[in-house]
Amino acid sequence: MNNGIPLQYFLILASIMFFVGIYGFLTRRNLIGILMSVELILNSVNINFLAFNRYLYPDRLEGLFFSLFIIAVAAAEAAVAIAIIINIYRRFSTVNVEHVNEMRF
Amino acid sequence: MTTDFGYALLIPLIPLLMFLLLGLAGNQLKARLSGLLGTIGLGVVFVLSYYTAYKYFFATEKIAGAFSKITAFDMVWLRFSDSLHINMGILLDPISVMMLVVISTVSFMVHIYSLGYMKGEVGFERFYAFLSLFSFSMLGLVLANNIFQMYIFWELVGVSSFLLIGFYYQRPTAVLASKKAFIVTRFADLGFLIGILLLSFNTGTFDFSILCDPQGAAIATGSGAAFLGLSVMTWSLIFVFMGGAGKSAMFPLHIWLPDAMEGPTPVSALIHAATMVVAGVYLVARLFPVYIISAPDALVVVAYIGAFSSIFAAVIACTQTDIKRVLAYSTMSQIGLMMVGLGVSGYGGHEGLGYMASMFHLFTHAMFKALLFLGAGAIIHAVHSNHMTEMGGLRKYLPITHITFLIACLTIAGIPPFSAFFSKDEILVAAWHHDKLIFAVEYIVAGLTAFYMFRLYFNIFWGKETHYHHTPHEAPAVMTIPLIFLAFLSVFSGFIPFSKLVTTDGIPFEGHIDWSLALPSVFIGLVGIIIAMVMYKKETSLPDKVAATFKHGYKWAFNKFYMDEVYMFVTKKIIFAYISTPVAWFDRHIVDGSMNGISRLTNAFSFRIREFQSGQLQKYGFVFISGVLLLTFLMVYLWN
């Protein structure tokens, strides 16, 4: 089962995507940006699932199904998140998270 | 044993139902109607009690010549374990049947009387609800078939007494008096509870029929262990007697009884003269076989406390001017006499004369003392004052009250053929054969009793003509009929052959009057009456002269030997100052202080760390991810 690209490359790619996502999640101030970072994290996980499935257990399909589930959940999550963001925008006229701090002590 | 006494359950239940009805729905009913309902309920109880007495004494077969103890009803009420359970039951034996008659008679009379006396008072239906509660509790107390049930009802009578003393709750003195009565009797009941626990621990039973069986195992066991020279049984019975002394106003726990006169007069007649205050006597009588067989020392205590209380109260009664207080001290004195009767009694047959006489005196006393109180109520009703200094010459205005009051005074003075002559004489005979000192004390008390009762009588009905704002008038018929009925009982109940009905072992014996002792006691009674007549029949300066001669003694007696002050001193200056105050300080500063300190510390700490809650999701995310990373590194590098 060797088509040229070793498993490690996929894992490295997934790690990079994951940490780029984390970095974006922690540093972006724009809610849309944060949402995109979360999508990056989810996709890095998808890559991991698929890579492991393909390389370690090629005769099974669990990894594949999991990625499909994650894609579906991510789509739903994006819809909900954007709805929230639109509401926040209507209320505060901004999508900057630093200005949305009603939930403090 | 056939028990066709099942209906006896109704006797305490009817007043309970009346209490619930009047207590819950009383303010919806017309006041008059609720009073009538309560009275009718008690009337049914009255009929049932007399029927029970007839059936028990005359229509039930005796076993081996003795009245048997019949358990009419018994059920397990609280089950803790197989050996420890508290029952509710009904026990019929001579004394409980006799008490049924006493309570239902006096209570019924008081119910009728109150229809007139309490007419138009605010809270009329509340008064009747409380009266029903009291009747229920008192009937439950005397019918109890185990000591724990008795204790429960004992407390219930205490509560109803508290409620009724404080009936005029807008009056501060009534509130104080009700609190005093409750606290003093509660304190005494603590002794009762300790006594019950010791007694039942040693004998292994609560049940009277096992406990009081002279041949039973319960009495034989538990007499072994000793503490401070007295056996545990003696101690437990002394503690039980402490409860009885509190309820029956024996020295030194008597201080609540005079103050309890703040309650309405019918209440004083019912609770503080005829029924509740004799509960202590009843308690000792109920446990009499245990006292006589396993703890005769405790009976000596009973006799001496009774004798001391009776003379102590009689001396005070000679100086008081509030007519209800004179009667209250007289009650205390007479109960002391009943305690003496029990204390000097032996067991079985003629030996048990004191016991029989004590029960006899309880019966007659209930009748004539209720009569005296109801008469006093009629007088107060007419004159609107409690003080005999504001009365005089009332015989013209209140003829019926006058005659009945005179009968009651002659009765309590022990003049034949009135009832108390018989009962008091029997007690004196028993005391003579047992302890000459107690006999001497009671002999003097008999003279004092005659003196202070006739002092009261002459001051109220003779003496100087007092000018009244409006002419006093005789009470209405609902008030005089009970007076006449009770006067009738006071005159004739002495002829009841008590020695054939109520005895220590249930076996009747032949009673007779010992004239060699009866004549001197009649003589001293007459002497007391004559002295009172000389001093008080016409207005003279004699009483003041006598008071001046015994200046200090008079002052002491007038101030009730400063017992209230002694109590105030002991509680305020000693207990409050040296025990309660330090304990309160410890509680406020150490106990509360440590708890408050903990809360203050928590508060300060949380105030500091609340800034973490910034509302910035990304900060939370950062903390979370850092934590996860830290844990991951720990897992990876430290796990293996």
C-alpha cells in the first residue's frame, strides 16, 4: 500500500494545520476568523482520520465515515455559528470579540 | 378476659374531634354554636364515663375478689424494634375509671359554666377549642396504658394549660404567667423523662400492666444497682416524682400555680384545681406498686415534700388578698395532703388505707375545689375585682353563690357530714399510723385550712359593707346550675364507699371512721372557723393587730416566703451570669466566629480570583489549551 507519499507527511500536514488553527483561534479578534480557524482544526483532524484509515487499516471504512460525520457536523456548526455572529453583529454592531464581553463577572 | 369496653376509645376521641372542628372551623361558626357544640361533646363524654364507671365497678366480674385491669384498646404506635415500641392504648382500672368520672364531671360543668362566664369574650370559640384539647389530653393521660403514652399526654396537658393561661394574650401578666407555667413544668418534665428512661431501661417495659404487677418480673429486676446509696429504681422513681411535683405544684416547683390564676376562672377551676394539677398524684398512684415494693425510700420523699408543701402553702394562703390566689395556695396545700396520703400508705388491704384515702381526697377535692373556683368566678363576674378587700356583704346580692360557697368552705374545713371530712380523716389516720411528725403537720394544716377558707368566706360575704359602683347581681342560670350540681356532689360524695372501690391491690376492704382521730380534726377545723369568724365577720382592727404582732412572719408569708425572688436570684444572678453568659460568649465568638471567619476568607479569596472571569472566550481557550498541552507533555514524558 505504498503510493509514494509516506504517512508521516500527512501527519505533519495535519499537525501544521491544527496548530495554525489553534493559533488563529487564540489570536484572531474577528469572529469570522475564529470560525475559520475552527474549521481548520476540524479539517486537520479529518486528514488524520483518513490518513490512518488508508495506511493502517485499508480494508475498513470507520475513518472515512468519521470524516464524513465531522464534515456534516462542521457544516451544521458553521450555520449555527454564523447565525450567532449575525445576531451579535446586530446587537453590538461589531464582530470583534474584545468588544463582546457581556459574560464577565 | 372479655373486653366489651371498646367504646371507651370514644371518650378521648370526642373531645379531640371537637378540638379539630372548633379549632379549624370555629371562626366560621357563630360563637354561641361553637360553645354549645363543645358542651354537647363533653356531655356525651360525661355520659359515657359514668356508664363506664357503673359497668366497671358493678357489672364486671372480679377476678379473685379484685378489680381487674382491663385493656380496652391497644395498638402499636411507634415501632423502633421488636423489643422497643410505643403503644397507644386504654387501660381501665379503679383509679383510671375514677379519674374519668372526675374529669368528665368537672369538665362538663366548666363547659356549661363558661357559656355564661365567657359570654361575649373575644375568642369564645378559641376558648372552647382549647378546653376540648385539654379534655382530650387529660382523658388520654389517665387512660394511658403505658408510661410513654402518659408522658405524651402529660406534655399535651401542659400545652393546653399554657394556651389557656395565656388566653388573654393582650395582657402582659397573662403572657408572663403562661410562660412561667410552661417553663417550670417543662423543667420538671425533664426529670420525668429521665425517670421514664431509667425506669424502662431497668425493667425493660413501658407497659403499666407489666410494670405495676407486684408479682411481676419488672419490679424484681432493676433493683440491684445503686448510686449514692440509693438504688437505681429509687432514683428513677424520684425523678418521675419530680415530674409529678412540677405538674402538681409541690414545693419547690410550685411557683407557677399562683401566677396561673391569670387565666380565665373556669380554666383555673378545671385545670389548676381539679384535674391537671392532680396529675402528679395520679402518676404516683399509678406507679404505686413500683414505689412501695422496689423504692420505699422514694415514697418517704413523696410524703415529706407533700407535707412541707401543704403547710407552706397553707401559711401563705392565710395572708393573700387575691381570692383566686388564696384558692391556688389552698389547692397546693390539698395536693400536698394527697401526696402525704400516698407517701404514708402501705400495700394491700387495710395497709393501703393512705392510698385509698389519697384517691378519695382527690375525688372530693376535685368537686369542692372546682365549686370554690366557679363560685369565685361568679363573685368576680359580679364585682369585677379579684381582691377581697374590695368585697364585703355580698351574701345579700348573691344568694346561690353564697350558699354553695359556704358548703364548699365547710367541706374543705373537714366538717361532717361533708365529703372532705371522710377523705381527710382517712389520710390523717394513715399518717398517724405511719409517721407522727407528718400527722402533726397535717393536723395543723387542717386548722389553717379552715381558718383561711373562712377568712375568705367572711371577707367576701360578710365583713364591711362595700359600696359598689353598680349593684352586684346573681350570675345567670348556666353558671349557677353547675354550682348547685357540684355543691350536691361536695355534700354527698363522702358517702361513696371508696374503700370498696379503689384500693392498692384492687381487693375491697371495710373502711370505718376512726372517731378518736376524727373528733380532734373536726375540733381544730371548728377552731379555725371560729377564729376567722371573730376576726373577719364584723369589720374590726383585729386582723391588723394580729398582722402587726407577727410583723416579720406576716411579711414573709405575704410575700410568699420570697420564693419568686429566690428563683429570680438563682436564675438571673447565678445561672444566667455565670453559666449562660459565658456559654453565649463562647457560642457567639468561638463557634460563630470560626464559621464567620471561614466565610469571610472564602469571600476575600473569591473576590481576588473573580478577575479570571473576563468574558473573553479566547483567554479561556488559551488557558484550556495550555492545560491540555501541559497534561500531554506530562503524559508523554513522565508516564513511562
